[in-house]
Amino acid sequence: MSAPLSSLSLDEQVALLMQGTNYGDETLARRMAEELRERLKEGRPLRVYCGFDPRTSDLHLGHTIPMRKLRQFQELGHEVTFLIGNYTSLLGDPSDKDKLRPMLTEEQVAENARTYAEQAFKILDPEKTRIRYNAEWLSKLSFLDVIRLAQNFTVQQFLSRENFAKRLERGEAVYLHETFYALMQAYDAVALQADVQVGGSDQLFNIITAGRKLQEAMGQRPQIGIIMDILPGTDGVVKMSKSLGNHIPITAPPEDMYGKVMSIPDGALLTYFKLATRYTPAMIADVQRRLEAGVNPRDVKMELAREIVSIFHGEEAAQRAEAHFVAVFQQRSIPEDMVTLQLKESMTIVDAIMALGFASSRSEARRLIAGGGVTLDGRTVTDPFERPPAPAVLQVGKRRFARLVAAE
């Protein structure tokens, strides 16, 4: 891929570690970059962590974005902690939700947590990763301890958060227990004496406002927040989500993973390279130059698909997946003249098949999918609830084709 990260200069290290970040504020971004630079100058391994709440047992590509950043810190010689939020999961993070999130039971959390480390090690170096569980310290706090922690924050700080503010505007309830989550996550940073916390842009309040403030109140230097941009799903627009059907499971077979990557819109290519690959800033700049010079985006997309599949399945599997894609899609006769369907919001693959008249009933459409008779851009569809990307070529059976486009 490239030279070892340990050979990078200080400027190159800062550029790499800040790659793919999104603070929504240039002043804050510059401040975090400068604090990171000063901390790196100390010449010691930094204490870096990211917390993952096991509210589901299956991870998709979007979940791995902060893991990719942790891996970069590992390769630069820093101490990385993979924190499983088995205590915070009981509550659930309201940061990216504009409605009340259901609470899980301890049994559900424990079941989900079992698979997390195994899946994470597809990205992280297991020999350089510390696994911790935040129940170690959060479960030991007394009610008085929580009160003392809470006195560092105001109610206004929490209610001004966008997701809470939206609910208040709609006249919906914001429950008191939901405000505890940021406090719990902030205490994680204190317990780990963190130099750096990695998280998505939906974690900005928890990491920057709550985490840094509580560390200072507890006599620690405030952590540096590495706030990662959110990876869009295969539609190229909305955050990747299993519930939306625009996700790429990291346990997907190589051919399926390759096909899903090939279905993303051209406009999302650079974002995927920045967030989901092992590419350095210099390599990404080269990708951008090639795209601007007029290279076929499909060739660049195939490069992206090879890279992502090789991360999770190895180089040989990536080569086989590409050969499969070329054989079943690029070299196959696709009619130039085919019906076009504008995808409506929330339309599933079954909805599309029915709208096109390619099946006489929804049960028939599901049987076609179960039998492997439905493809999107050459990729076999397995989930009847998948929301197809646009643009894409849908094939049902051997002879029925349709071009799917976004609604105007």
C-alpha cells in the first residue's frame, strides 16, 4: 500500500490523523489539530480510545470508520483502547436520534458484546488493542458521585442540543435519563485518562463539550477529539444504516461486498476513500487528481471495491470478487433500451419489482429474491427490504431489466 506510518513526519502524522474529520467549525478543527500536534511532540504513546455500544450484534462499514482511525494510531505506536459500552448501552445514546431510544436489557447487551471484538479485529491489531468495558467504573458510582459529576453542567447545555431541541419544538418529551448519557461517556474519558477520543460527528457534544469539561474539572488535561465524518450509505446521501437498507455488512461475502461498493454514486467516492480505506492523504490526493482529469469513475470505484474487500477478506478474495463482478456484469449483455423507474422515498427492492410489474405479487417478488433471481448492478440481492441505490440497473430473471433513478 504505502510506506510504514512510523516513517511519517510530524506534519504527515497530523494530516493523516485529521483525515476524514468533520467538526462543523473550522476554528475548532484547527484547535484540535494544533492540540494534537503539541501532544505528539511529547514523544510518548498517547492514550487513545473509542467507545462502541453493542446495541446490535452485526457491524456494517459505517461502524468501522472510527476503528480505521484507531488502527492509524496503533501503527504510529500509540496505546489504543477498544471500549465496549456495556453500561452505556443499557441507556442508549440519544445523540443521533430525534426520538426516545429504547433501553436494552443486560442480557441483550451481553449477547451483542460477544461478537464486537471479533468483528473489530478485522480492522484493529489484536496484539496492540486493549479491550475494556465501561461497567468497570460506571457501575461503581454512587448516586452522590453522579450528583457531583452533574454539577459541572447546566440543563441549558443539554437542551440546546439539536436532537433535543427538535423534540421540544414538536412538543415531545425529553426524559431526564437521556441527559445522563453524555455524563456517562464523559466519565469514560476520565477513567481512561484519555489523551484522544475518536468518535463520529454525532458525538461532538459528548466528546468536546462534556468529555473535555469533565476531565478539566477532575484535574486532567482535556482530551483531543478526533471527530470523524459520517459515512453515507450506498445511496451516497443518508448515513449508513441497517434499518434503511443502505448498509454494507462487514461479514458480507466478498462478491456481495464488492458489488455493494460498486453501487455507490460517483459523488461519494472521495468520502469512502477518506473514511473507509487505508489510503494516506497523498494517495487520496492522487485519486482526486485522476477523477478531475477525467478518468472513468467506474475504474476508480473498482479500485475502491478492491481495497475495501481486501481489508475484510484479503487480497486474493478481492481479486476473485472483481473477476466475478466483471464476468457477471461488465461482460454480460445489458440492453441499452430499458424501462426507467423513479425510486420513491423508502421504496424497497420488493416495492420496485412490483411497481415495474416484474412480479404478480409481493410474495412472488420475495420468492424471486430468495431464489437468487434478482440483481442490482450484477450483485445478487438477498434482502427483500433492501432500499436500492440510484442510479442502478435492476435485473429480475434473465430478460427483465430496469434502470433505477432517483426521484426528481
